[in-house]
Amino acid sequence: MRSILLVMLFAAVSAFAAERITISESDFHSYPNPFTPASGSATFVVSTTGFQSAVLAIYNAQGKVLYTSDAAAVWTTVTVDKHSLQWRGVDNSGKILPAGMYYGKVTVRTTDGDVRTAFTKVVLR
């Protein structure tokens, strides 16, 4: 009986933690979109509570990872629950990517140790 209660308690705590930190499509976006790498960078913004760190990855339409921010990348705090990171439209070698549609994926680690991900589209001209 005790083990059943512990399992139920763990499930309830896990569900509570999963509900506390959510990243919806509206909470992760980039601007300007579309953007031209020659004229600046795209700003990726993530809104979530309990933000500790995040990694941004850029994928092409085939699902290949072209760029990954360093885990120690400095996300600028816009407000308490909103953070941003600049991306210059380059791959991991620093080469400017050709015009097209790409996908940004953010993986956020929270102060509670939770990990959440979200995706958004970004267009390069």
C-alpha cells in the first residue's frame, strides 16, 4: 500500500512540475521574421518561469542541425520571465546560411531542474 501511495504521490508531483513550466508556440518566437543576415540578426525570445539556462538550435527543412548556441550562451533578460538571444543567420562554422525556411528549437533548463522545449519557424531572405 505504501509503495502505491508513493507512486501516486510521485505521479502527482511530476504532473504538477510539468504543468508549472510550459513553453507554448506563443511563448517562443523570433523577430524580425523574415530577416536578412547581412542587415542584422534575428532575436529569439522565450517566455517561461523558472528560467535558468537555454540552448538554441537551428534546423533546416530536412531536420539537420545547422547551428547550436553554446550552453553558456548569454540570454538577455528582458523581463523576469522573458529572455532573448541573437542569431546572425550562420551555421556552426560561422558561414551565412542561404535564404530559406529554418526551424529554431529552444531547450530550457529551469531552476527546478525541469527541461522544456519549443519550436518556431524563421525565414532568411
